[in-house]
Amino acid sequence: MTYIGIDNGVSGALAAISPHSQIVSVLPMPTLKSRKGNEIDILSVWQWLEGLGRHKLTVTIEEPGGSKSAKAATSMAGSFHALRSLCVLKGLRWHRITPQAWQKELLPGCKAGDSKPRALAAARQLWPSESFLASDRCRVAHDGIVDAALIGEWSRRNNL
């Protein structure tokens, strides 16, 4: 079983976690230019999932919520439904999770506004050799990759 955590949205990411809590693969969310900004490149997500092989996959997608604007909320909802549809069409077992649910377990006692540094600290404790960089040119850990890995780990721990 491989557990796929997805930090939803155009600035999100995907992470594949093994049954032994090893990061197998990460992918910053691939995007395409659209008429109103960016949208998820769902074909690239499909190809990344195909590249993980034929073993069982369980996908956990973070639900949209807490958007700062109507435009962001619309984008997150569209991304969520595109990812959900992809899972259905591929015949994958999938689950939805709120940010609060996985953060409550993996970032206990985390206060509002403190989740990003706490998530990075938790991820570095779990996977000390992982850089969490989106590319070789990056210098700062990608929040989406960090969150996606932790969502995948939450899924693994809860045996979804």
C-alpha cells in the first residue's frame, strides 16, 4: 500500500508515503495557465500516479476551506473536484480530510497562524534527510510538499 497525501490547490503538492513511513516521491502541484490564472494540470497528476506503479494506492485529499477570498475558494473547490474525479476515474480508494483533522494529530497544540513552521518542524523530525524543496533552484521548503507528506503520513497512521 502506498499512501498519497494531496495538499489541494494550485500551490499545493502531492506526496507518496510507503507503509514504512518513507517518502517515495513528491510532486509540487503541476499547473497550467488558464483564462483566469492557473489551474491544476490533471494529466500530469495522472501520469505521476501511473509512475508509482501498480501497487495499491490510497489517496487523501485536503478539503478546501479557510480561503482568504472568493476567487481562492472557487479555485480550491475546482481543484478538489478535479482531483476527486481523477481518483474515481482511476478506481482509486480516496478520502477527504480537513486541515484541522490532520493537524490536530500531527501538530498537537498548534495555534492558528503557527501551522506552517510547526508542520515543517514535524516533517523534518519524521524525514530528516528530505529537503522538501520544489526544485534544485529553491532555497526554502515548499509548504505544499510538507503538508502533502504529513497528510500522507496521517493517512498511513490511520490505516485508511
